[in-house]
Amino acid sequence: MRAFVITGPRQTAVQDVPPPAAAPGQVVVDVERAGVCGTDAEFFTGEMAYLHQGHAEYPIRPGHEWCGTVSAVGEGVDGTWLGRRVAGDTMLGCGRCPRCRGGLHHVCEDRFEVGIRGGWPGALAEQLAIPASGLRELPEAVDAVAGALAEPGGNGLRAVHAATLSPGDRVLVLGPGTIGLLAAMFALAGGAEVHVLGLTPESLGFAAALGVHGAWTAQTLPPLGFDAVIDCSNAPALPALALELIQPGKRIVFVGLAGRPSAIDTRSMVLKDVTAVGLLGGSPALAGAIGHYAAGTVDPRPLVAATVGLDDVGEVLAGSRPAGAGPGPKILIDPRQR
């Protein structure tokens, strides 16, 4: 089968590789759509922290946002999975440790992360092998475009849950990328007053078109008090800004990862009595995100700017936008497209 491979910093290829087999407890999925995200771009540039921590190494087959159809099942897997449309969990815990047994498989010390950590091949390929325990069935109301956004949707919804928003609360989302915009959309669906902070008129105009109450740059942001700040950016300076903007006694949620350490003054956290929450992955909220998509309370499809084939992924990771791309931040890949 064909698969996209990052062979080194800024070096990529589409290669013919052996198709996966369904080992015991696993299924094989025919990939219909896969997303390209900032983590994949960091592997492309060589900045991804896992490369320097020993959790990943080149060559890498990326792709952790995906949907498709189960085409084979391994020993011990319920045969009714065959033919079902699915998305899946990125985080694959060992299943044995106290964290996994306590429902925290996404922070298992020995976890694989599909297309990211431990060498588990990702979904930028025609097929993907994954444990059946990581599958999430897609209702008929969730098409392939929305299905491929289940994983980033889990991140966005989990961030909103962590912010403990009530209807009418004012929330600021830092970074109008895919996860930031999805967090904004889930917060809107819950009745919050939502504001987004970004850099460019184009990205902020797109956020405004999604219905947020305010879309601002750091220079134009009015002096509002925020009940929650959700940092979905990769800017090292923004965690400190989040602490500056949050109301006393409220919550900051950190989802984004910067390429270098961020500085934050814990004295301000103490004196403002602020709760800060860090989130890794969308695992606990995947089903919830899919449920919102199926119910129509959140429609993620406008975020997709274009769908291209595997041969175009390298240019996308290098920062090129496909011809005719729309204003959204997300590029999807159809591995069957030539």
C-alpha cells in the first residue's frame, strides 16, 4: 500500500510499504480521510519534543486524525466491527498499569500514540492497524469530513469541559487553529460568550464568521474580564498572557505546545487564586465530540479548507496551501486520491 513517510527533517516520501495485518485484538481500517496537524509539522521540521526525548525517531509514518471503514479483524475481536465506519483514539495505553486501569490510558508511561510515539504507523496511508479498544463508531449522520475531525474535536471539547463553563460565562480562546476553533464552537454550543485571540485578519475574520462574540489581536483586545482562558496556541508568551487576562478564582486550560519552554509567574497564580489545567489528547471526550457532530450542535466541516492526496502532504507540511483552498485551517488527506 502507499503511505506518507517523514524520513528526516524536511525530507518526505510516499512509499510502497507492506499493508498491515490485524494482530490479535486489532482491526485494519481502510482510511477514508486523515488530517494534517501541527504535530505532524513539528515532525517535519524536526522540532517535535518526542524526537529529542527518545519517544520517536525517523522514519515516521504520521497521521493521528482519521476515519475509515473496518476491513479486517484479528483474533478475539468481535466480528461485527467488519464494515463499520469508525474513528479512533490516538492514545494506546498498555492496558495493565495503574494509570490504564484507572481510566488514564492517555498518560500511560508505556503508551503508543498513533503516528506520533513509539513507532506506531499513522493514518496518512491507505490502511491503518489499531486495537479494537481504540475504535469509536461513527453514526450515519457523521460524514467522512466530520469523522476525521473527531480527534481534534475531542481535544476541543475536553478543553471546554476543563474550563467548567456555565451559560453566560465569558471565555477567551488563544489561537484560531483547528483545536482552538473547535473549542470555541463547543463553548458556543454550551451558551458561553466566546472570544478568540489571533494574529491575522484572515484567521480572525474566519473565527468571526463561525459566530464568536469577538475576534481580536493582542493589540485590539478590549479590557474584558474572562471566566476562562483556553490556550490552544504554540506561542511561548501566551501562557503568561492567559494568566494576566484571567479573572481571580477562575480557570486557565493549556492545550497547545510551544517549541520552547513558556515562562509563567506562579506568584500571580497564587495571588489570583487561579486554577491551571494541562490536557494531553482528546481521548476522554472523543465520544462526546462525535455525539455533538451527530446531533448537529457543532458542525466542524467548515474548518476544512481542502482535501488532497498523499502526494501533496509534503508541500502542506512545508506551509503551502492547496490551490483553491478555503479559509479554514484544516487540510484533510484522502489516501485514495491520486
